[in-house]
Amino acid sequence: MAGAERRALGEFDTTKPNIARMNDYLLGGKDNFAADRQVAERLLAIAPEMKTVMAENRLFLGRAVRYLAGQGIRQFFDIGAGLPTQQNSHEVARSVAPDARVVYVDNDPVVRSHCEAILASDDHTEVVPGDILHPEEIIADRRVQRVIDFDEPVAVLICGALHFIPNSDDPFKAVARLRDMLPSGSHLALTHAIFGDKPRSVDEVGEIFREVSGSTAPVGPRPCDEVLRFFEGFELVDPGLVFVRQWRPDNPLSAQAAKRIWKLGGVGRKA
């Protein structure tokens, strides 16, 4: 962890586990603390495949961003972005389109502090507080307005946040409200945990995430048909909503045993 980033964390209680830092640990990062590692190891004891799940989710994000940049998209919202790591959305997009602009959105101050420290000198990126449940606030933020032209198509990336939101908060309606504010030609790329073949472990994992997030409502995987609801108003691009390993894999062999990675991913286009 760089000195500036470590100083930025000074105001936070690092003795309490944090989902973003837990994910960083599972991805092999260094921006985590003992409390994060302890809970992450509890997750691994229940579901040893969790590290692979996180890695494959990240690979999906990279493939989706490359695809979207290749389709001419130059503006991206990464909502629930998590801690910066290798091959972040702006880096991947600019490997295809050097003029790409990216806004990172997260309601976690730990994440924002890290992002701000890394992106302070980048005029074509921005980091703003917010979450998918309040899309109007994201769109209205003056920092977003500086970077994003809403007369041009935008890609919304939600690769890891939705399964932490209970149905009682109606994330489906929130995604639909955001969709309605985007111009024609915009895209939605998302991943979502689904029910696997080990229901007991799914319940135990969900309980750990509720414990860390402080949620009192059920959070975690949804059935496939519920995940598909997030794409209402979008036309899914080939190959549709599939296990993340099956979505335009760089190596077709990597799509084997796709169901072991209990996450679906897809990209949709707004007509």
C-alpha cells in the first residue's frame, strides 16, 4: 500500500472487516488488514472456490470493457467498483480507446480514498460517492457531469454489487431508473451470484456477508430468472446471460466447468 493511500485510511477502523478489502485479499492484493483476512479465510473454509470466483469475475469485467470499447463506447460508469487492482476499467478501456472516460462510483469511503489517491492527476476519470439505489444522485453529481456527456452512449458496469442488495430495496427498479436516464446505444454489463449446487454453503456465505455489511435483510445469490430481470429494456448481446467463464472467453477451454463459478454475466444494449 502506497504511503498516500495508507494515510488516507487513517480515519477508518481497520480492526473491522470490510467487503472491499476482503475482495482485495481474495484477488491476491495487499490493501487489506488482519480483520479482512480472517473473515476471508472463513469464507474460503466454506467455499474454497471463492478465490477463483473473484478472479473470474474480474476477467469478465475486463472482457466486457474491451468489447464495449470496441463497439465505440467511450464513457463508462463502474458502480460498486471495489478497490483498485490490476487492469482497472479505465486501463482496460484505454488499451482499446485512449480517449475513454471512466467514473468510479462506490459508497465505501475506503474504496474512494484509494481511487482518489491513484487517479488524482487523471482528468478523464472521476471518483464519486453513490450506489445503484440512487441513480439520480449519481447522474446529477457535478463531477460526473464534467466527465460524462449524456448525449452520447454510456456503459454501466455493475460487477459485484447487486447480490449485496436485498429485494426489499428493489434494485430492479433502481437499475431501470438508471436505464431510463441513459441515451440510446448505452449498455449494461453486470455479474451476479446465483444459487449453486451447495445450498448450505450459499446460506453460510450469505450470513458472513450480512454480518460484515450490517444488513438485516437477506442478501446473496438470486435465481437466474431474477438476474435476467436487470436486463429489462436492454437487448442482450451474444452469448446472452451465461456463466462468467462462458462470456466471450479469450480461451475457449476456460469455459469448461463453468458452473463451478457460480456467477452469471452478460451485456445488454439499450435500443
